[in-house]
Amino acid sequence: MSAWVRATLLSGVVGAGLIAAGSAHALDPKTMQEKGSSPWDMFRFGFDAYRQGHKQEAVEAYRYAADNGQLGARWKLARMYAEGDGVQRNDYEAFKAFSLIVQQDVEPGSPEESYVSDALVALAGYVRTGIPGTPVQANPAAAQDYYMRAAATYRNPAAQYEIGRMFLRGEGVKVSVKQAGRWFQLAAEKGHSGAQATLGDLLFQSGKVVKGLAMMTAALERASPSDQIWIRSLQEEAFSLAGESDRRTAIALAEDMLRRGAR
């Protein structure tokens, strides 16, 4: 490739804020800041640096973009701190970043909805148990408020599932299997495998053996590897208690659910 072509391509890419693969380090975050790059440019730079494994540069770019109002960059920073991804894990730093996100006035259905919805669920998880050694204390009532906002305003299935669990356990609220079932149903309809399995278990325990076992069996097939462990335990226990005829019918119904994508 000639020098002229390289220069032309690079100037076009940087001008648009899209650093092409392999070119992320033609400029470093500090240089881009000095050149007055926009928060969006820096977010895209950080994304590309992260994708190439240069996470320290990604953090610097994300931080600059976040401090200048880029919500996606702030969400990415929060996730990196929460997961210890490219930085030392720091739940309190993640908590603070997520808190700034939920303070934004983001309408349901907007492109940035998912950032706020996810941040609300993350905050709920932190205040549900507290963060040792920080001002964040366990507060189940506050956790329910965060979950409820995510569930009701943004219809977040993870939040709906967690509200169901809180009602089922009486965690910060009065125990109500009926209320738990309603929230599990909402999450299950959106494909949340944990909600499908838990709802299936409730149905099984209430005497709806075939439907309950079928839901647990279908949920097991859809679940992530981490969820398959506990879902398999529920499903196998129910399977051992069911009669042969109910087992066969439930397996056929589960296969039909999976084929049709039914909840």
C-alpha cells in the first residue's frame, strides 16, 4: 500500500472516529485528547483498543469519554471494574459508575436504555448484599426499588426474575408465591431460563407436574453453563418424582416448546 493511500485512509478513519483494526495505536488516548477528539471518537477508540487487547489504553479512552458525557463509555468502565477486566476489580468504583448512569434521564425505547437498565440491576445487586469496607450497606428495600425500576420502566427480565426471587424468599418483602409467580412469568416470557426453571418448579410443586417438568427441561436446554448446574438439580429431582407417563409427556412437551420457541 502506498504512503499516500495509507495517509488518506487513516485521515478518513480518524476523522469519522472509527479506528480500523490494526490502526488503533496510530494515536494514543492522550494524543487524541490533545487534538480535541469528541467523546464519541474516544469511545470508539477505546472500543477498538479493547478489542485488540490493549485494555489500559481502552480504560483511558473510556474514562475521558465518560467524563465528557458518553454514557456507553461509562457503562463499559463500570463493567470492567465490576468484572476485574483489564483493571483490578473494584466493586465500589463500579457502584459509583453505575450510580452516575442511572442518574441520566433516559426514556424507555431510546438507544441508551440498555445502559440504564443494566446499571439498575447491577446497583440492586450491590445494595442487596452491601460492599464490605465501603459506605454501601446491605439494604434489601433499596435493592427492590432498583429492581422494580428496571423491571417496570425498562421491562428488564433479569430484574423481573430477581423481584420474583425476593417475593419467594421474603427478602425485604412479605413472602408471596403468587407475586413471585407473576414476576417469574414476565421474565420467562422474555426467555430468561432461570425464571422458566423456577416457574416450572413452582408449577410442579403445585401439582401441575407435566407443565412444570416440561418448563424445567426446556429451561435446562436454553440455560448458560453456569445456570445449568442448579437447573439440572431441580429438573432431575422433579424427574425422579414424576411417573413414567408424565415424564414421557413432559419430554415431548419440552421438545415442542424448544421447537416453537414457546415459554
